[in-house]
Amino acid sequence: MVRLEDLRFAYPRGGEVLRGCTLGVRPGEVVALAGPNGSGKTTLLKIAAGLLRPTSGRAELDGKLVAAWDRVVRAKRLAYVPQKPMLPEDWPVSELVAMGDFPHQEAPPAPRPLAQRLHEAREALELEAIWDRPAGTLSGGEAQRVALARAFVQDAPVLMLDEPASHLDLRHQMALYCALAALARRGRAVLLSTHDINLSRLSEQRLLILDRGGVLRALPAEEEAQGRLLEDVFGVRFIARDLSGVTCWFPKVK
């Protein structure tokens, strides 16, 4: 459903950020992008969501340039949550989450009732305790969960999430990744950025590494090659540990 082909992007005063990135995200899978600060993860997600145009290359949604889709039609097919979502402070959580139905106000309506989608999002993101509170009273993690719930209500086949777990505590990180896995099992395609490579691996997400040169690299199958790649990209030494049959990587403390 999502295809990025040989993407390159340069900011007018910031130089080239992405250099020939290619990836595909199929229905039923969660793909995680990891990399150092400034490596271009947010830029890549914005291009994939149609919010930026690449300097060269193609970003496609269902075989059509993502930027060529009508905005409302695109919003029915693709939900995007930025790294720092903005919420009107005086709006209650319930109304903010319901805004995910906005694209479906134009015909055709959403395939599933809004009440069902609201219930599922409220349960998945554990919003019961804050459902009637105004956004201005929320913590950073609570606000993040509200923005994610709004995207869930959008019920789009594709979700693009920029560091969705960054403000969440461990419990809610796990709850989110379990919810994304459940959506993938129902045929959704999920593309997200992350700084927690181990949580992505333990959650059986397909992990890709965006290096400092703006080049997208697949994580090798061999443990030794994985370690070399991670050390090269992040500039620190790592120690491998087996957790439930998955090789996880931890920075080596001097």
C-alpha cells in the first residue's frame, strides 16, 4: 500500500537529508525506522504522508503519488500523527478523539460506526480516566495517547506515526505496540519512527536503520553484522543479549 522509491530530499538551507531511500510497507506489517537525531526520520515520514514533496524519487499510496490524492480521500486512507501533536487546550478528550471521524463526514461514510471506533480507541489507549478532561490538563504522555486515539478513530488502512511512544511510560508503550500489532493483524499497514530498537524487535516489527548520511539500511540477519551496523550508525559500542529468542542490543557503558 505504501511505496517509497529512491527518495532524495534537501532543505533549502540545510543540505541533503535523504539520499536514495527505498522501502515498501505492506498490509499486515509494522515497519519501524530507527536512526540518530537529524538522520531524516521525520522528513521521510512527512514525504510518505504527502506533507513534503521529495527533491526526487516517488512516494506512492496504493500505486498513486501520495501528493496527487485529494486531501479528504487521502485522509480516509492514511492517518498521520506528528512527533509533537497540537491539541486545543479547552477541548475535552472525548471530542478530540471523535475528530478522527472528520474525513468521513464527506460521502461515502466510514464503513464502521463511530461509536464502535471510539470505544476501541478508548480501550486500546486506556483513556477512560481522562475521557472528559480538557486537553490543557493532560500530561505529555496523556496528550500523546489522545492524538494516537484520534488517528485510530480515523480508521485508515495506513498509519504513519512519528515517535509515537516517545512520551509514554513503559506500560503504555507496551499497550500501544500491542494495539499496533493487532491493527496489523487486521490488515493495516503501519510505518513509525522510534528510538527504542529493542522494543520494536521484541514487538516483531520490521526494523530499518536510517544512517547519518540519510541512507536507509535493512538490519542484517547475522548478529555480528547487526552489531557493526548499529555501532557505525549510532557511534557507540553495543552488547548483544538474547531476550525470548530475539537478539537485543544495549549500549556498552564504560
